[in-house]
Amino acid sequence: MKWYSFFLIFSLFFLFLGCSAVGIRSGTEQLGYTVVDKEGSFEIREYDNFLVAETIMGESHSKDSSSNGFRKLFKYISGDNSIVSSEKIEDEASSMKIAMTAPVFMEPDRSQWKMSFVLPNKYNLKNVPIPNNSEVTVKEVKSKRMVVYTFSGNFDFENIEKQKGKLQDWVTKKNLKTKNGFSYAGYDPPWTVPSLRKNEILIEVDSTIRGDKP
């Protein structure tokens, strides 16, 4: 995928999110987790179940389809959704605005890329608004163990590939068995001072192999 598409997406995301130009993430709900092991910028984390709204961004080479993917998700949390009362099903559906959270996830999905917004913790599959757009899906991500590398700097192809190598080396060092592929998470807009940006590369690992500190 062209990495300038990521730049555009994160620019739009954090423009609406209202983050500081210096990368301060105050007042924004962030996805919670429990740290099992930590070594410098590497962590093994346990994530409980959480909800995401996701959509396919489009063809890997298409800048327009990437931004369209973002817009579909943002429209959903801005009110392009429906709530049907279980007590008065004859009432017309109403909609609800949903607060943005951090981070935003991106990961490859076959020949395309998928983008996910984490939904606020107060929602579950019973009370979450239903997307009006069939191309937006709300699903529950089951609890899992992830190995994560946190880094600063630019979120571009060269830096990403460099950091992926560091994560893979640490996974090998810890004798962890990975599941699925890499995913990427960003917390700050591209205009944030590079040294203050928070980016992450994540990969799921087998939870039966503890990896805890002895």
C-alpha cells in the first residue's frame, strides 16, 4: 500500500479527534490492556474482549479508497447508524453519536487493507448502534495476547519496516509462537513532533505460551 495513504488517513482521524499538535492525548478514551511482560519498548499484553467498527479500505494502491474507508467509519460514529428500541419496536429508528477513541488500527486483509475504530468501552453487542452502511461492520474482538512494540518517529514505509524487524527479533528471543499477521496502530496526527508520536506494531501470540517473567 502507498504509505502516503496512511498519512492522509491519520491526518483526518486526528483532525476530528482534536489531539494536540505536540502529541498530547488527554481526555480521549484508549483501549485498555494488562501488561504481562515488559522489556524497554516491548510488551506482552492481554486484551479483554472489545468492540470495533471496521471496513475494508479498498485497493492497496488506491489513495481515494483509503480515505473513503476512513469516511465510512467516521460517518458511522457521527450518526450514520440506527438504534431500535426493544420496547417500542414500532418507533422509527434513531441514531447516536459515538465518541472517538485511540488508537486506530490498520491491518492487511488478503489483497486489501482493513481499518478499525475501537468503540468506547460502554458499548456491547446488545446496545451498540447498527451501521446504516452495509460496508461497515461492528464485531467483537475476542480476548487475546499481543506482543507490541511502541516507537516514535514517522509512520512511513521505511520506519515501519525497520521497526517490524525489531519486533520479530524480540519475538524470536522470547520464543513466542505468533498467530496471524502484523497490525499497526497510531495515536497521533502526522504533524505531531516526531519524537512525541506514539506508534505501535502488534502481532498476536499463542496465549498457552506464557512469556511471563520468571
